[in-house]
Amino acid sequence: MLRITSRITLDERELEERFIRASGPGGQNVNKTSSAVQLRFRIVDSPSLPEAVRERLLRLGGARVDKRGVLTIEARRYRDQLRNREDALERLVKLIRKAAEKPAPRRPTRPTAAARQRRLDDKLKRGAIKKSRRPDTGE
């Protein structure tokens, strides 16, 4: 079990890992070992996530979530497989924790009277500048 928050835990069977070859540093070894990790998590099918968290996670995942609701995290930062695996899990946990935070409700605000007056004054000045640029018609 992977502990996300005090209320959310993920069963590790919900995660699918694939090891792929990573580009970057590593010399000739990089062509022989599959050190990068591709971690997949089916958000839409997960019984571990509350509905509100699931919806926020789908939104937060952005381009990493496909049409079927599968989140894919690729970790290739390190040269060894174990550290990339830990990195991918850490990033998944961080993302789910962020989705678990309830967003603060938006409180609509209105401009102050002074701000409204400044806006009108600026408009008047701008209009006067444009008027002064007009050619004189001789009236």
C-alpha cells in the first residue's frame, strides 16, 4: 500500500511500470539498459480515489492523461532504474496530494470607487491625446 494522505492509500497493483531505454548520460551502457521508468495509473478505474480528487487529478494531469483516463509519468532523470522508479512514484504521490487539496472558493471582488474613477480619467486623457492627433479641419 502506498500512503498518499491520511485518508488516501493506493494499492500498488493499481500501478503499472514499464522500463524503457533512456537517452542522455551513461556512455555505452545507456544503449544496453532500460533505466527509464514509465509509470501508468488508471485514474478513472481507481477505487482508492474519492470522486472529487479523481476529477481534480484528471485536470491536473493535463497532457500526461490520455483519453481513457490513464496518467503516464516518465522518469529518466537518473542513470539507474531504482532511483528513476522512486522518482516516478514520488511525482505521482505529489500530484495526487495536490489534487486532494480542496481549492479555496473564489470570492468575487469589485473595483473600488477610486479605481473606477482612475479608469475613467485615463480614458478621458487617452481620448484627448487621440483627438489632438486629428488633422485640423479649419472649423
